[in-house]
Amino acid sequence: MIPRLELRNICKRYPGVVANDDVSLSILPGEIHAVLGENGAGKSTLMKIIYGAVQADSGEILCDGNPIHSHNPAVSRALGIEMVYQHFALFESVSVVENIALSVTTPFNLAALSRKVLELSQRYGMPIDPARLVHNLSVGERQRVEILRCLLQNPKLLILDEPTSVLTPQAVLRLFDTLRQLAAEGCSILYISHKLDEVQTLCDTATVFRNGRVTGTARPKQTTATELARMMVGSKLPEMHVSPPVPAEKPMLEIRGLSAAATDIYGVDLADISFDVFGGEIVGIAGVSGNGQAELVSLLSGERLHPQSNAIRIGGIASGHLDADGRRRAGIAFVPEERLGRGAVPAHSLIENGLLTGHRLGSVRHGMVDRKRAADFSRDIVEKFKVKTNGVRAKAQSLSGGNLQKFIVGREIALQPKLLLVSQPTWGVDVGAAAFIRQTLVDLSRAGAAVLIVSEELDELFEICDRLLVICNGRLSKSLIRTQTDREEVGLLMTGLDGSVVANGGDSLALHD
Amino acid sequence: MDLFIAIFTGTIVAATPLVLAALGELVVEKSGVLNLGIEGMMLTGAALAFGVALAGLPLPLAIVAGVAGGAASSMLFGVLALTFLTNQYAAGLALAIFGSGLSAMIGNGFGNTPIAALGTLHIPVLSDIPLVGPLIFRFDILVYFSLFMVVFIGWFLYRTKAGLVLRTIGESPQSAHAIGYPVVRIRYLAVLFGGAMAGLAGAYLSVVYTPLWVENMTAGRGWIALALVVFSTWRPYRVLLGAWLFGGMTILQLQGQVLGIALPSELLSALPYLATIVVLVIISRNRQMLALNFPASLAKPFRPAG
Amino acid sequence: MRFTIEQRPEPSAVMRVVAPVAAIALTLVVGAGLFAALGHNPVAMLDAFFIAPLNSLNGLSELLLKASPLILIACGLAVGFRANVWNIGAEGQLIMGAIAATGVGLFYPNPDSVLLLPLMFLAGMAAGMAWAAIPAFLRARMNTSEILVTLMLTYVATLFLSWLVHGPWRDPAGFNYPQTAMLPPYALFAPFDDAYRVNHSVFITAVAVVVMWIFTDRSFLGYKMAVAGAAPLAARYAGFRESAAIWIGLLAGGAAAGVAGMAEAAGPLGQLSPNVSPGYGFAAIIVAFVGRLNAFGIVLAGLLMSLLFLGGETVQVSLGLPSALTRVFQGVLLFFLLAADFFIFYRIRRVGGQN
């Protein structure tokens, strides 16, 4: 059989990194093929090359045996290659059907297209209202729009980039059914993931990636998880040491009846949120992104103020009215989700970025910056946290995601916080750095600090948190003890605290409407 | 009654260059690009159009020259902002300064010679209807064109695929690029259109509104057009509304001077500028309303990856 | 074989120096072409434009005289630009400064007081700041674009000045010219030498340059402003107040422009007239950018821009060319500089292979 798609010796370099090094793979019609690898292994780059959104430096791509020359997304679509991005390429300000209209070549007729979308969504069990504006959709619904958009093209090859990272466990099963149905109809599926269990459940073949190179090909259903993990990670990772928590007597952070309207028109309102975080423990907030995490985090960090200063108490002191500087003085440190542009100034050096929050540690005197001290401060972080960089004069934007994250975590820990707030601690960070950062957070909490983590990675939360809270549609669940709960329970809470949604419509992807 | 007709028609005519320039900028901004250089493009268009008319060539040709001048000068900005990824504020300012210098240089030889202005239409029967005739059917053709453009741009942006593509590029060029649209090329076209409309607005000033060359004759209208786009919250019909408001302000202020209102003329002349500020303040306070149609990528440089 | 543009991992230090030099060179080439197109000998014209003004002591005096307000205003504006605060109405703030200073100079009860000049200085600075405080307030409190407000206020200031010199402040003994009476001697900056116009106000500019350098390069407040400009979300994350950056950015520009206006009235003009500024407020924006928003660069850019003004005057007087040439050159220079900056951050690389 002629492969649907064949890659031969693909190479792609970025300044300072080799994203893909001599990559070859082939996919047969109707095959579900996994590309398995850790974050930063080069999978996403490869997918963009296949789709034509990024050009390879060298190598060949063949579709149904014919080489593709001068590749771009339009060529892909003409060939029947469609892609569902990890971070969706949907436009917030326009409707579902308009979004879909942008990527179909049929004459511009929204009414006719709406009918087609409805028809298709019923056939594959993914209900959606074509007239709704995308910014009103949940993440799961958005993914449905993306997939429907691809299906309208009758694709011969569908690429999905980490499709489950935004879904609840229940929604994942539902997605797999759709994908199997598609494959049975002859569509090839390229499934990119770093989750072993999913690949073993779903995929026929797996190509495993490490540091931009293919390290092996396997039949995941016949291969042990250990074997796959070895190909993926290479050397053995350090084991996490999570000793039992020793919570302090009094809470470090007390949230009582916190409600707030969204400031962004695409945001989520927070409703009556209450919880505590004690020194000596790690509390995790789970949830599908876009359920109020961004709003909650900016209210906790002081980037946004709250008129009721009693709603947020830090170390027993009403703090809602304090800005980010005031909160830090009260003992908070904060690692935001966006590293470039929020946690660090991209065009500034590490010295200057150290100063961003580290200025309170003696490097500013009489209103003047003591440049030697500032440099020493940043150099300490780079050494202690093993940040790979060309020195402290390097710009923040020149660091890899993982190294910049280590720098930011290091800087915030250097503030010796009584409460550390961390949002998506290991997003896009390579395995080694992720393990290091998680261990650092555990150590900090066991040394007595309160640690609050907001993350979409359930694995991560289950690995290091002592207690879990689930946020959905701006509301927070009751507190769950990690050792007394499981993914099933957390997953249900992520879908809206309400089992009826799943039972009634068979519509487990609908997170909230 | 004559006074009412004078104020009404005067308002419409004074609003026309603002409508043209602001509509052009609205399309540019909808694509996510901020061109602050309208004043410079208008002046370039005004000078070229006037020069062609002064040379005795037909007025339609003069207007075409104005359009071409505006479009050509917009490309100076386009290359900087879209290819060289320059700070769009700085590139726009450079164009504003350059255009004012260039137009003054072109206009250096124009002297004080006036030209015959583009006349108003006279439609048989319709133009002669009492009251209605002078109020509706006795404008120059560009007034009708500007009204047509309001409707056309509204239709284009919200009823066609090309308009949808333009709006989505303004929201997220990354996503538009990801699904295969030539973001940079489309933005170039938008900037070119904005330049052509600004050039037309300038030509309107120099060969219709005040057919006499005066250095910097736009007198800040390019900047007011920019303010109108904010005022309109990026909706074409509201551009018209805002332009009439400012046209009316200009005419009232002129009429006030004619009627001998006991205020110095300079202070009356300051009214449209002060009104611009007041209106901007009122609109800007409502962040939610601004955010609704705001092109989210406005003034952020974009370079396709890979 | 084809070419791609890629971001440099680190901005190129070499290009940082080469880019402005190349931009100036290209501007000269375009200028020569322009002169040739106008039917003049380009070499002779470039000589008249750029070399002749520097051939005499008087030329140097004029160079400093014009560079001083440009550098002063650009220093003030750059403080704001660094924080993404776009004050483009320095022209209006300059005019208000000149008006206030002239008002004090003309109407202070004791014209022979040595306090007169310092009082005028303070009045000019305060008026420039007050005029800039309006857009600062509107941006900080009402979210109103400071670009448009500062610009609109420039038109208002120009009209206000026009009204004053045509009306209440017109010199009754001035043959109906729209200008005020001459300022008394104690209200004027003393020239270094009576033969030349350059005066002691250049010391103000010198101090401003040093203050600006310390502020932007050494002070914590300057650092905070830089963060606010480069990454507003990072500034909020760190707890640096946005409104503080807006106020400081606009007031610095307003103060500098107001003082520059005062120094024009109390210097070469000696009175108030509608042409108190030949566009210094706008040209200073270019100076700030060409000087890369840093003190040393602004000094060089200010001298260069001053030379453009002088050259424009020279060719106007000697060859009857329009003075608007100056603005054309300014625009072209800024175009080239902005384009050349691209190569500091990006490079062009050849890639082999198919695709």
C-alpha cells in the first residue's frame, strides 16, 4: 500500500535549537499514528511542517506517493491534510459558522454552510450551534468547531496536536470514539501526544521523539508503557520526593465569598469563591482553561484589585485593596502563566528581569539601581536553578521556555515568600526542567511556605498536591484530599459539578454553556 | 430657512473629507494596522490634485492624482510597518511629517492662484424641488460617493468573505496565517486602500472645498479622522454620524464668525478640536463598548513564522 | 536556494552602530537625487545644505541655538516614549510655555528684578506641564488616547497664541504686526558673545541631558518606566503603577517643551509672535527616535536635525528652494532609520534544499 503521507529526512533549525533532525515517518490510509514525545521534543514543529505552516530547511514530504513542492497550508488543504491546533486557531469575535467559512473553499453562503455544519455535527455526535460567537464557547466546544471545520473538507489525513490537554477525562473518551469512526472511514490520523496511556488506547503505530530525533517506532498496544517511556525520555528521571504535608495551624491565604465580574468581554465572572491555603501544604486548582482561572489568579496576585479587601486575607490581614507590590510586601510571590511579557520582559536582560520583583532585596538604594547587586542577584538564581543561558546579560527572550521558567521560579523563591502562587508551572517545559520545578515547589512547601498551583495538567496536580480544588464556570468545588479522590471525580467536577449534563445529552464535551 | 439650508449643506460638505479619510483608516485598523500618517497622506493627495488642476488638466484627473498620491505615500508606511516591522506609531508619525513637508514642497510654486472648483450636480427636476432639492440633490458627486462608500464598506466588512478575512486578520494574524491567509499581503492592500481614501479626502479639500492652495491646508483633519475611527468604535455608519457632528461644529463656528458672535474667531476655530477631545473622552470611558469591535491585534507587528 | 528572514537570538551590536550611519548615508543619496530632480547640481546642493552652515562661527552658534530646544524637548519626550506614552503635542506645550513665560516677562511689576528670568523659567515649565497634564489626566483616568489629545491641544494652543498676539497682547507700537512688545533686558538670556545669537539657555539643555541619562539609565523609576513601555503586563505583574508612568511620561515632555518655549521667547526672539517655533515640537519627536531614546543619541540626533533646519534655511535664502525641504529630509531620515533598525533584530539567511 502507498503511504498516505511519507516524510523523508526532515530537518528544521531555529536559532540556537535543532527542532527536527533527520526525521522520517510514514502513515498508511486509515491508520491512527501517534507521534509520541515529551514537551519540547519537536513534535509541534514537525506537525507544522507537515501542514506547511512552517517550512523545513531540508527533507522531503510525499503525499500518496507524490512529492510536495513549495509547501503551504493551502497546498495541504488541497491535498486533504487538515490540522487541529493545540491552541486553537479560532477567532473570538466572529461566529462558529464564520470561522468555518474561513477555511472552506465553497462559495460564501453562511446559511447553506450552517446546515452542512449541523448535519456533520450530528453524524459525528458533536452538537454545536453554528450561529454562536466563539468567545461564548467552552474549550471543549471550540475543539469541536476545529474538528468539524476539518471534517467539512473530507480530509484524508487529520492532524491533532495534543487534543486532550484541554479536555476532561470523560470528553477524551468521546473524542476517541469520533476518531475511530473517522479512521474506519479511511481517514488517516496523526495523533500528537505526550500521554502514554492515551496513545496505548487509541493508536495503531507510534513514532517516538526525543530532542528532535526519532528514537523508535512501536506498536503501542503491544508495547509496555515502560518500554515507550524509555524511548521517550531516554535516561531515567529523578524520582519525586513528596513527603506528607505538615499544615500550619493558621491559614496563610483565606478567600471568603470572592465574587468579581470579568474585566474582559471574553472573560468569566467569579462567583462566591471561598478556600484556604495553609503553610506547609500544596493546594492545586484544577479545571479546563477559561473557567475563571485567569480572573482568580489576577485577583490573588494583586494585578487586579478587589473592592472588598476582606475577601482576600493574606497572613490574616485584609489584602483585597493591595496592588501587586503591596501583596508581595505581605509575603506573596507569584509565577504567572505567561512567561514572556508578564513574568519577564522579553527584550530585557536577566539582570533587569531579576530586578522586576527582586528589587526589594537591596538592589535599589535612594531610588538608584545598584547594578552590581542586581547582577549578583540574577547570577545567584542562574547558578542555583541551573538556568542555561549565555550569562545574566542575555535577553529573556533568548532563553528556552523551560530555562526562563526556572529563572522566574528561582526569582520568586528568592523573595522567600510565605505564599507562592504558581500558574501552569511546567507548561511547555522539557521533562527534566519540569521535574526540577515540581521538586522545588514541594521542597518549598515542606519548608513551611503555602503553595497554590493553578494547572490544567491533572497528572501534575495529582503528583505534587496535597489538596485539590476544581474550578468550573467561575465557581470552585469543595476541597478534595488528593489521596482520597481520583481522576474520575475531578473530571466530573471539571464538567460542571452536575452529572446531568453527561447523562441527559450524552454530551460529555459540553463543559458549560 | 436659507440659513438652515446653508448650515445643513455646509455640514455635509465639511464632513465629506472626514468621512472619506476615516473610512479608509477604519479598514486599515480593522486589519490590525494603525496608520497615524493620515494627515501626511491627505496633504500629499491635496497637493498633487491641486497641481494637476492648476496645470489646466480636467478635475477628474486631478482627483485621480490625489488618490494615487495618497496611495503611494501610504506605501512608505506600509513597507516600514509591514515588512520592516517598525513601531507603527513611529512609522505613522514619520509619514505625517514627511507628507506635510512633501506637500509644502510640491505646493511651493502654486502661489495664490485659485482654481475652478468641482461643481455641484444639477439633476433635472430633482434638484429643483423646493427645499428637498437643495438639501439632497445639489451636492458634488464626491459627497454621494462618500455616502456610497459608507454603505459599501459596511456591506464589505460584514457581508462578504473578504471582509470577514480582513476582520479576522485584525483579531489574530497568527491564526489567520495558520489557516493559510496571506496576512501581510492583505494588510498591504488595506493600507493602500486607506492611503487612496486619504488622498481622495485631500483632493476633496484642495479641488472642491477650498480651491486654493494653502500650506498644511488639512489643518488637523487627518488627526480628527483618526479620532472619528475611535469615536465610531470601528463601525462604518457611526463614522458618518461622527463626521456630521464635526462638520456641523465647523460650520456653526464659521457661521458664528459670519454672524459676528462676540467671541474671537480663534477661539471659535478651536471648537472642533476641543469637541474632538470631549467626544473621545466620552467614548473611551466605556471600555466594554470599545472592546466589542476593537481589532485586537491593532498596532502589533506581525511576522509569519517559519 | 532561497532567503529567509529570521530573528537574531540577540540584537546585533554591530548593526546598532551601522544602522544609523547607513540611514544617514541613504538619506544623503535620496537628497542628492531630489536635488538632481529639481535641476540642481547635487554635490553643490549637499554642500550648501550640510557643509556651508558649519563653515563659520556664526553657523556653529546657530547650530547650537537650534539644537538646544530640539535636544531639550527630545529628552523630555523620550522619557514618555520609553514607557509607550505618546506625547506628540510638544509643539503645543512649547507654545504654552512661551506664552506663560512672556506673560511673566511683560507684566511682572518689577522689570529690573534679577528674579525675572527664573520666574519666567518656572512659568514656562509650569505651563508646559499643565498643558501636558490634561492628556495625562484623560489617559490615566478616562482611558483617552494621549496621541489625539496632545495633538488636538496643539491646534488649540496655536489658535490661543494667535488670538493673544492679534488681540490683547499685541504691541500697540508694533505697526499692527501680530506680536507682543519686546521683553525687558532682565527677561532675556544673555548671549555668550554679542556677535552671535547662542545664549546661556544651552546650559539648561546640558543639565536636562544629564538628568535624563541618570533617570533612564540609573534610577529605579526610569527602570520601572522602561518595563511599562516594553511589557505593560509585566509592569502590572510587578506592581508598577501604570498611571505613574503616564503622568511622569507626559509631564517630563511638557516641562521640557515649556522650558524650550520659554527659552525661545527669552532668547533669539525676545518677544512672542505666531512663529515662536519653527516646528521644534514635531522635529523633537524625530530627534528622540533617531537618538534611540537615549541621552547620548539624542544629543547627536539633535545636532543633525538642527543642521537640517540650518541647511533648509541656507538653500532657501541662497537658492530660493522651499524651506519645506527640511521636513522632507526629516521624514526621509526617520524612514530610513526605522527601516535600518530592522537589521539590528533580524538577519537574512540563505537556506538550501527544496520546499
